[in-house]
Amino acid sequence: NVTFNEEAVRAWMRDFGKTYDTVGTTRTITSPTGKTVEVSGGTYGWSIDEEAETQNLIASIKNGEVVTREPAYEKTAASHAAQDWGTTYLEVDLSAQHMWYIVNGAVVLETDVVTGKPTPDRVTPTGVYSILELKRNKTLTGTINPATGKPIYETPVSYWMRVTWTGVGFHDAIWQSAFGGTIYQTNKGSHGCINMPLNMAASLYDQLSVGTPVIIHE
């Protein structure tokens, strides 16, 4: 009598996922300037749907099937290469306060930026993400100030390109008198967003699509 250990299949699939999942793992990127850094964290990458694939594998074994197939995925990426974001992506270098939009391996837009003030409550998060939402004429609101019961800021922007659901994104910042340098280390630093000149934000918005990978690093 053959017995079937489904938990062993599940354990095998967990190991399989650890081998091939890339969400949050450490990856290497080389900037257009030639600088090479490691980046980890974020929400973008491959992630196998381990429960669905466990059931698929159990069914194949019980049916005596010999199959070759792509596993079921919870999240997919552009490539199975070491740089799984492919050749079209946004890159933000926090230490250089500069960003690039790279399409098919070529820089099509670049600009100095102002990112989050480097304090725990305002720093721009590093990692590999993707564009989640594109919106025109949005009002960005901060967390509620307990003393007033109102948001700490309510800021209208013309171009909003969301990176995280917690409120980080690219947008125009007409209140900034300059971009780049060490401005971000002062109170002119953002609350985590990537501030861009108006014309650059407009140009990026017109070229960008939801799902484009975003790599943010020091």
C-alpha cells in the first residue's frame, strides 16, 4: 500500500521557493555612471505560489505524469536573469540624489532629485519596487498630527507615480528651489517621496507605465 506524504511535498516546495524566489533578495545593479551596488528589500521579483504549486505537484505525482511547466507564481518579474527587472526600469541613487529612466538598456531621462530626509520617519526606502499607480492632479496627505487632528501636510501635485502603497512615489515639487546635492539632509528633504522638477515629472509621466520596475539604492 502506497502512502502519500503531502507535508513532505509542501516542505520540498518551500525549499524550491527559497531557491528561486527573488522578492526581497540581494541583487546587484550598475548605474549608468559605472557605480555598482547591492540592493535588497522591496516588493518586486519572482515569488512562487507555493500552495498552488504544491497541489499541482501532488496531482502530477498521483496521476503518474512526467511534465515540464512553469510553476504557478504569486508575483512575476521581467527576467529570470540576475537582474530580474530586465532592461527597462527606473533607478534612484539616494547618495547621488539622481535618477534615471532606462528603456531597453538606454537612458531616456535623467535628473537630480530630492528624496526623503534621512530620519527614520522620513527616509526613502531602498529596495526593488514597481510603479503601482499613475495619477494626475493628486493631493498628497501626510499622517495625522494628534495635536491638530489634521494631516501634517496636504500637498497638491500635478504628476503622481506611486511606488509603495504606504505613500512613496515620484512627483513634481514646484516648492523646491533646487534639486540634488545635500538638500535632502535638511528640512527640504521629502517625507519619503522622490521630488522631481516639474518638466521632468511631466516627461516621465508621459512615458511611464504601471508595473515598471523601480530600483532605489544608496
